[in-house]
Amino acid sequence: MSHRSAVGVFLFLFLAANPAWAWNHTGHMAVAKLAYRHLTRKARADAQALLQAHPHYQRYLAADRPAEIPEQEWVFLRAATWPDWVRGSRQHHDHDLHPYHHATWHYINKPYVQSGEAGQFNRASLEPKAPNAVTVLTESTQIVAGRGDAQQRAIRLCWIIHLVGDLHQPLHCATFITQRYPPPHGDDGGNRLAIRPHKHPERLHTYWDRLLGTSTHAKALDRLVERIEVSAARDAELVEQMRTHTTFESWADEGLQAAVEHAYLNGRLPLVDYQQVEHGAIAASEVPVLPAGYAADARAFARRQAALAGQRLAALLGEVLR
């Protein structure tokens, strides 16, 4: 096996072991914890009462609870990660979970097309396909606010908590459309692009998923949430965004704009095809290192997005759980 082929095999194992889902568990739990802090006592109790009807309450939502976190709060935090838990059921061969997994619900492919290529694609081919994060979030709020089957309402409550987080991870709202990556999938929200933040290359999407950290220990989550809230308290623009952008579609439009500006650097981010790295056609050392300042800007922006998502989620649940 050649050196380049060996590198390709290593990268395949490294990258395949780290699937890109959305914010990782840390990110989703941080958003949920931020929202939980802003919920009224009644809203917390209503969420808990509803989640007790969930088919996986004991198996997942209430499982593995740290002693220092009350069950009501822990269940709420785990609800944020449940859609990714069932998403991983195919890897773990939990066939009874497969019906709960819906791959296209986690994102919306709003197109990012650079001006030089804008006229090369049929407009209809660029329209995001349904179901997607916006359509499902809309549907889920209606189901939870209704008085239908409690189990279905509990499942959809998990999706609400999860999808509000997803819509604030910019690469869940955008897909880069080029001749190489044509519609409708484009670059799959950065999943088809390789970047090198440190020594090893990874997907652009995966890099953004991890920006809020990787620890879900209670103390680590508390520290993360505290840092996010301190920064948010100094950000006057957050209040204006809360006031002016009040629809799920507008949140997705924000995400598209953020992806273009912060993730793709308005087209200036050096990019390499992920499959070429995966298969060893491009060596790890040939993958461009992230530009100076990219990591610091991305981390700061991710924390800002988490603060915004937490506030919006709390406000939304205050409405649907009444």
C-alpha cells in the first residue's frame, strides 16, 4: 500500500467514525439548558409531564442521569439529543428505533450560489425540498400545542427542542451549490468539503458541529452555559434579532447568511473535496489549514448562536405548552 493510500485509509476511519449530525450532544444540551433556565416553573412541569409519555422515557430520556442534575432537567436536556440517538440506531443495529429516524428533518438546504454561477442552475432546482427542518418544526409546534395523542406530542416536543438547535447551526441551513456540487444536494452543508483545523483533516460540517465543545459532564455544561450567557448579556444585537426575526423561515435565512459569511468566508475559504481526501487522492498535508482567525471567530459565533437558540426555544415553548 502506498503512503498516500495509507493516509486515505486512516482518514476514512477517522472521518467515518465522526458522522456529521448537527450540533453534537454538547451543543444541543447547551441550547436546551439555556432555554430551561428561561422557562417558567409551569412550562418546565408541563414539558416534564408530556415527556413522560415518550416511548423511550426510561430507555433514553431519564437514563444515565448524573446525581447532581434533577430528573426533570435531565430529561429536558436529553430530549434535545433524542433525534440524534435514534439517528444512530442504524450503526448500533437497534432496528426497533429505525421508524423514529427521519434524516431530512434535521436541515434545510437553502442554496449558496456564488454570483458567477447564479445563472447556471434552474431556479426550481434550488428550492429546498420538504420535509425539512422548517416544515417539520412548524408541524411539530402545531402537534404539541394541540390535544392529540400524548406519545406523539412527546416525540414532537423532542423534535422542537432539537430543531431549534439545528436551525442555529449555520451549516444546517445552507448548501454550497457549484458545478462540481450541483443541486439539490450541493456540498451537503459542508459534509462534502475537507478542511484542516489542526493536524488532521475533517469535514467542514463536523468542525462546526463541535464548536461548542465535546463534554456533556454536568460541570462542563454549566461552565459552557455560563460563558455563553455572560457574552450574550453584552450583545445588544441579540435583543433586536429576537424582536425582528420571529419566524422559522427567518431563522433559516439567518443561518444561510451566517454560513456564507462565517463558514464559507463569502467564498474565500480554501476547500478540498472530502472524498478525494477519504480515498487518498489528496494527502492530509495537502488539505489547506484554516485561515488565521477563523477558529476564534467561529467559536465566538457558535456561542452567540447557542444563546439566541436558547432564548428563542424558551419563548417558543412558553407558547406551545400553554
